[in-house]
Amino acid sequence: MKFGMNMLLWTSHVTSEHYPLLGNLKNWGYDGVELPMFDLNVDHFAEVGKELLNQGLQATAVTVCSEEANPISDDASVRQAGLEHLKRVIDCCAAAGADRVCGPMHSALGHFSGAGRTDEEWARAKDILSQAGEYAQQAGVTLVVEYLNRFECYFLNCAADAAQFCREVDNPNVKTMYDTFHANIEEKSITQALKACSDQLVHVHISENDRSTPGEGGVNWDETFAALREVNYEGWLMIEAFGLALPELAAATRIWRRMFPSEEYLAKNGLAFMKSRSS
């Protein structure tokens, strides 16, 4: 296993201001970090990548699609904007040395049609992700499609559907992931969910049911780690936690109260928890 920390706990844009924090994460025992990819400046991420290399940290990335760049829109120009967005993200990943980018890149985060997904939307997403996957393959980056709970998106809400989507895209650089927060809401069985996506699974977000310190909430961690072992998962375990440090992110994640003593506490104790369950 490799153990990582999503930088969204502190910032939506890693800069030189956060380089000392990167050093702390390395000293605490992390193997890498997950970089938010929202402000897509390739030169900037090349500099961040150099610093990560200096610190001895690996990188993954996370991004989202907006309503203006929605891969499942019925407007072809909006879908094209979604493809261009994903290509720019891939360029930034390559510059930063991140070999994968995860997130709900199949559709616009927080945008709802008022109904369930349609066959037309499924086909549109496949088309855009297929094109993006070809571009990602050339750059040596894997697109890791994330399913979300029903309150954040309507296109992909469970592991089985996310895995089927990736099978149909049929590109080695388009895979899926498992997030313990979303699964805690949507899946009837943790074990069956992980088995349903195991052939497409390349990334795991470790996230408590209240988005705070892993191991201190209500997620069924015994079954989670047992199931990960059962499907022979040996990749990243990446903590994704949110707090009040970023007002815009707190608003997006609907977090209005303090869930942990400090970010350092969460990072240190979350890492110790992951390592204790993975040994």
C-alpha cells in the first residue's frame, strides 16, 4: 500500500506557501499527496512537481467538471469544453508528475437534471472520456472516474455502475476508484461493492462518514479493509477530509462545524489508522 493525503484539507491550490507542509507530511510518514487541479496553470504545476520530487513525495491529483464544461450536456459546445478541460488537467498532471487524476469527471458536480441519467447522457460521457482517455494515455496519466453520492451528482452513484462505465469506455487509462464516504451512503454491501469494481479499481479514498479523522466515525472499517484485502488491492490509500479552513470548500461540502482538533491531528492520526489496518 501507499499512503497519501489530499491537500484539500488545507488548500484548493498548492503553492510555495505550502512547501513546509509538504515536508511535514513526508516527515509524518506519507508517501505522497493528492493535488487539487482547479487553477490549471501548467508552468505552476511543473514547479510544484519539482518541489515534490525534492521532498521525496509522489503525487496524484483530483479535479471536477463544471456546468459550463459538462461532458454529458446536450450542448455539443459544452461537451467540447469538458473535453478541453480534461486535456488541460492531464497536461497539469504530467507537469506535476502525477500519474493519475481522480474525481467526478463524467459530469458536472452538483448539477442536477431533475431525473435519473439517460442513455443519451451515458453515451455522451463515454464519448468524451474515450477521447480524454486517448489523450491521457499519450501523457502517461490515468483518468480515475469517481462515483459520488446522490446528493452531489446523479450520473454515477455506485461502484457497479462506475466499473461498467469504465469497461465500456475500454481504455487502459480510464479506470475507477472507491471512496468510503460515498460508499457509506450508497452501497448496501461494502464487500460486494468492492468486488463489483475490482477489475477496474486503481485508487481508494479513505474518508470518514463525517469527513473528519478516519477511524473516529461510523464507517465500517473492519469490512472495508477486509474487502480490500479480498480483492487484492495494493494501491493508494488517500485520505480525503474536509474542514473549515477554506470557506468556499466548506460551503461546497456542507461542513459548518468543527469535526477534529486540528489538521495536524487529522493527518497524523489518520495515517496511523490506515497503517494499523493495512499491516
